[in-house]
Amino acid sequence: MTMKIDCPFAAKILTVFIKEELAKFGFKKGVLGLSGGLDSTVCAFLAARALGPKNVLGLIMPYGTSFGEDVRDAIGAARLLKIRHKTIDVAPMVDAYFKKYPTENRVLRGNKIARERMSILYDFSGREKALILGTSNKTELLIGYGTIHGDLASAINPMGDLYKTQVRQMARYLEVPAKIQKKLPTAGLWTGQTDEGEIGMTYAELDEILFHLVDERESKEELLARGFPRAKIEKIMSKIKSSEFKRQLPPIAKISSRTIGHDFLYPYDWEK
């Protein structure tokens, strides 16, 4: 058992994926949220390879001035890749909403920030005639660690089949700046927020258990026999089950003879 990937091969697959999937819909350009963190930076490196730097736009969208270091890291990565970039502070839009509808719930505020960022990405997608590249990794998708219609939204997601530990492998191969490789993962929603702190375990622990559960299709009993703590196994399994709705399109009730998502699956169906 190993989670080690063939990085040159994976990079080739993902760059071809980005270029071909965009071309299917008649697009040549991609836009992504560039946070200064690992996942979005790796995605930007792949996109620049696939589309050429001039065809990639990185939007840097901090909430206020509390994330200056992340902004500087994101700008540095964009300049290193020679991709276009723009910094947009989402605080005025978010604060205007919460001034009218106040809350002290940090999760609600964080979700609003994530959705405001995606709203801006979709606006620039239209302005630029570019498709949005998702940056959520496999670990996050499996446990539902993301905001539906926020950071989980995208046109295509090159990162979605890479566990966080595999994204780190790709970062080393692609020569992502060392500072970004070493950063604690954070969604940049509030000061001091970290992914691992919210989840309650490290990505290394998460990925190892997820790999056995999902890729190796092992049971809870088999994981217990390997020595993994019961509480962590059950917590992860619970997260996978409770977040299934985030990994699917909204179900449509079937009434007609051909229903989207049931019988009508491909754009070329109607041409036959």
C-alpha cells in the first residue's frame, strides 16, 4: 500500500485534462481563486502549463487586511508563473450583508465569505470568457470540508482526485515555492483558522484512513485491526456519509420519459 504517486505522469494527465476539458466547451482560458496556499498554487502551476500563462487569471480575494502574508505569497506565485492576477478585498461586500443581517456564528460568516469569492470568480468567468478551475482536493471532498456553492463550485476540478498528501508531492515536483509548501493549510476565513484545527486531526492521519476506506475498500474492522483509533475512523466515516449531498448534483424528481441526470446525460443526445 502506498499513496506515493508518479508525479511526472500525474502532471501530464492533469495538464491534458485542463486543456481538453476546456476545449470541449470552446474555452481557452481558466480562472481560479489564488489564496497563497498549497492547493490553489499547485492548480495554478498546472493551469499555466496546460493553457499558457497569459490564459490563466488568478483572483486573490482576502477578507480585509488580516491575511497580508497570504496575499503576498499569492502575488509572488502569480509573478513567478507570469500569470495575470488581480486582488479583490471581499470585506466590503460581506460586511454590508452582515451589517443588515448580523451574526456571531463564525461558520455562517465563513460560508458567506467563501460564496462571495465564488460569486466574483463566476463574474470574472463571464468577463474573461474563461472557465473556473476548482482547487478542492480529494481529502476535502470526501469529508465535505468545503462550502457548497462556495469553494466547492467550479467548472472542472483538476485537484479532486489528489489527497492532500499527494498535492504536497505534486508541489515538490512542480517546484512550488518552499514557503507555500510549508504553510499550515487554512481557508482564510478568520484569523487563526486552520483546516486541521477545525477537522480535529492532521491531513496525514486523515489521508491514511481515507485511503484504506475509499481506495482500498477496507471495512471499519480491518482498519481497527491495523491499529487506527476507533473514534477517528467513526468520525471520518460519519463525515463522508453526512456530506454526500455536497458531492452530487441536486436530485431531480423523474416525471417525464427523459429526465436530466437519469436518461438524458450527454449534450449530444439531442443531436441523434
